[in-house]
Amino acid sequence: MRIARNHDAVLKKVLKETGVKVEIIPPEREAELSFRGVMLDTRNFGATLLSEVGGGSAQIAEIAGNKLGNRVSLPLGTGRV
């Protein structure tokens, strides 16, 4: 949705028809939220790398202890292949 040419029109239609305001988050925030989910599932396994592939991007990040380290967002989502 982040890169769709008509995302403004789609967001307006969703708001009008459902009353729900959808927020498009930046890739950095997406990585942070993915990290939180990973930590809920893997905190006992000592995860050191996060990889999450969505529709428009892939997030790759280091996990150092319980903190999110270096991260990158790549334009390699399932909707782009």
C-alpha cells in the first residue's frame, strides 16, 4: 500500500465506507513492530536475526540481546515478485 499510486484514494474510500482510518507506517516502524512480535515468540531461543517479508518490502534486522539493532528495508515483497 505504501507505494501504490492510488493509495490516497483507497485510504479515503476505506475511511468513508468503514469509518476506519488506516495509517501507513514507515519501514522503520514496520521493523520495530515485527521485532516485538518475534520477541514474543522467540525470546527463549536467543534470536539474533529478524527477517520479515510482506507484500511490498522485506525487513532484515539484527537482534542484540532484547534490542533491535541495525536494520534495513528492501523493496522485495511478495507483491513485487
